[in-house]
Amino acid sequence: MASSYTLSFIPLTVSNSNPRIFVSTRSASLSIAPSSLLGKKLIVTQPSRRCFVSKHRCLTSASTVFSVPTAEPENGSSDKIPKWSARAIKSLAMGELEARKLKYPTTGSEAILMGILVEGTSTVAKFLRANGITLFKVRDEIIRLLGKSDMYFFSPEHPPLTEPARKAVDWAVEEKKKSGVDGELTTAYLLLGVWSQKDSAGRQILEALGFNEDLAKQVTESMNEDVDLSFKKQSQ
């Protein structure tokens, strides 16, 4: 089963000597360790706010450390664990942030769906928008289905994944392992993982917005592909 589903919000100092994945919420600046993403950390840093008062500078920032959820390999070898794309990792992290914005106590499959759309640059995110499934529509459907949280309620610091959300992530990992295709686990796997959970809020919201099995099949055909933003490859 999953080795870690913990999302943590803690202040920290980034060390250049420690290989990590850095993602800015405004502009994605990524540095990925060459090994598998198992056990690595994702740091999502909010834009810093600087102020200058009487020649004194103050700096504030907020960071998120996120352990990538991965299924345990059957033989204990890390070779069986798929690598996650930066977009897939960021989608999960953004999903938790969206759940916190709605003041929900947990991060559900519907939050993963929001995270995919908030990240926004993946092939599957563009596919959803092209079919009329936008972040604003998804958020409205979530509120209609799950309701609003009490205005005085505050989400826990580490909202846990719900059971359907954990199963969606496990489905994505297992399907990538079974595919036998090299490459990273993309956001398409996450979307299809949400779709695979028939009674989940994420599945119900997708259905309400017109997503169906035909569209799911189209996503399946390109689930191992994603947009390459590398200037070097674009110039070739």
C-alpha cells in the first residue's frame, strides 16, 4: 500500500547541497534528483513578500513539504516504483492547498481534480478545459455537492487524503507499473485514478460536468504523454 500520504506545511531553509524538487507557485522552477522520486520532497514556496522600512528589510514566505505517495514494490526494489512527473507532484500539492482554501478537513478526490486544473500546464489539464471542465466549474460543483465549511472552521495543518483519494493515487501507481512503458507517471494517471473511483466526489463532479467513458478512453490513449516545456527539445 502507500508508503506516505503526508502533506506538511513547515518553514524551512532550502539547501543547494540537498537534492530536492522546487516548484514556485507562480513560475515552475524545477530541480529533480536523477534517482526515483521515492522518498524525495517537493517544496512549494509561495512568492516572498518583501518590505523596506527604515533601511530594514523583512522577508516572509510559506513552504510546503510533500512526500510523494507511491505504492510499495512487490519485491522491495525501487526499480518497480514509477517516477512521478513534476506536474503530477505539483497537482497533488495544489489539490491539498485548494482543500485548505475551502476549509475542508480532508483532501479528497475532488481536491486532486482541482489540483490538476490549478497546475494547468499538463496535457490532461488542457484536455479538461477544452471539454468545458474548468477550475471554477469544478469548485462550484464541489460546493454544491459537499457544501461550504463553517466560516469559523480551519482546516488541519495536514489534511489527510480521504479513502477514495488514496485509492485513486494507488490506482495511478499500479496502472503505471502494469503499463510497462518507460517514463514518468503523468497527471493523466491521476485523473483516471479519480475517474476509477465510482462513488467518489471527484467522479461525481466529472460526470456532472460532462466527462464520460469516451473522454476517459481519449485520455487513456495519451496517458504516457505530456507537454515538454524544454527549450532545448523544442529547438531540435
